[in-house]
Amino acid sequence: MTGKQRAYLKSLASTSETILQVGKEGLTPECTASIAEALAARELVKIGILQNYDGDLEELARTAAERTRSQLIEELMPARRRKVGIMGGTFDPIHIGHLILGESAYEQFQLDTVLFMPSGNPPHKRNREGASNSQRIEMVRLAIQGNDHFQLSLEEMHEEGYTYTKETLTRLTGEHPDTDYFFIMGADSLFEFDTWKCPDEIARLCTLIVAVRDGLSSSELDPRIDELKLRYQADIRKLTSPNLDISSHTIRRWISEGSSIRYYVPDQVRRYIMENGVYRCSTIS
């Protein structure tokens, strides 16, 4: 191989300037040195191969250059982590307030998906009355169908009894180390956060998203957020979302009174409640 051919190979195979520009803000001296050493080693290998290569030198050089660029991109641009929101609750029944909250979190925090996770038997509602587990699961499934970034998760539907958020997050982060979790909660829950099991671990395992409700001023909420950030080194972010004065308890009461729940729950959920006599009522409007 002539000196001219060797120079031509080097000019093509070592064109890393564009790739380095892509990640230059994240480059450290150590990273730069490591990449330079890797490139030098590759050049020696290429030259060794080419000394006994009888094919098209120009084509081989272009192929080598492209592979070098691809490898540099992998080194400089780490794989993107997934962002998954968690909407937990009894969903007894699920209503449009839950859906709007999940959609708002998806949009505001650019989540990849939002998990709707009905609680099997939450610790703070041990004597709960209402729909059965299977009925609540079906209502959630019906409510979120058609939304590609909403998913039903049965992570907390198990036979072990009471479920704690810390245990759920520990399992999820262990099974999906490439995912960051965003736990969506109401402002009321934030004020009770100290009473949860292992609040420090929860804060370590996820980002807390707090839905700001009407009637609660920033002067009340912000000091609480600052307090928890300091106490647990928590990442807490406020969610701006339309606030609906509606609760599952109110909907159950309306059903028992024979009042209309139209538009407060998705139509398919309303029909399911009516057709299956959920909450002991089969003639709601």
C-alpha cells in the first residue's frame, strides 16, 4: 500500500470532528483521551488489514469511517432513559379527573407512558367497601382503552395483602433499571407523606409529581414541598392540571341515590356499572 493510499484511508476513517461536536458539552479530558486512544488503535488495525487487502480500497475506507462514527455516537450519546408515570389508587370507580391528571402529567413532563395501577388492598383503606378487584380492573381497562400512552398495570394486584408504594417502586426499579419513575399524587397526599412507609426510600426511588388543587395556595403548598425536599432529598415537581371537584366517593353516592354520573366517568365505564349492577345499582342514568 502506497503512502498516498494510507493517507487517503486515514482522512476518511478518522473524520470524527462532526461527532465530537455533537457531544462536546459532555466530554471530559478523560473521555477525550480514551476516544483518541481507541481511534489510534483502530487505525493500526486498519493499516494492518490493508497491507494484505486486494479489494476496493476506497470502499473499505468509507465502511471503516462509518463504523468509527457509529461507535463514537454510542460512546458520546448514552442510551435515553424511559420516563414512566404512575397513577395509583383504588379507582372505585375511575373517573375523568383521574384521566385528565394522567394526561396532564404525560404532556407536562414528556413521559413515555403512564401506568394506571389499581391498588389491591391499600394500607390506608383496609376496611374499604365498593367494587371488587376484578370490577375495578375492568373499569380501568375500559377507561384507558384507545389511549396508546396509558397502560393498565396489575403490579399491586397480588395475593400478599396490603400494598405499600415503597415495595412497588423497589420491584419496578429493580426490574427496569433503565427507567425513571414519576409518582403522581394529589396535594393532600403530600401533606400526609411523612406517614407513608419509608418515605425516604420512596423519595430515592422516584420523582414525586404533585397535582395542585383549587383552594390550596402556593403559600401553603410551597413550604411543604421545600420541607420534604430538605428532609428526604426528594425531587418534587408541581403538576399544572385542570382541577375537577370530583371524587370516587361522590360518584358512588350519586349512584346509590339514582343520580346521573354521565360525563363524570367515561361512557364505557358508566355502561359497565349499569349492566353489571356495580355498587348495587342497575338503573343509573
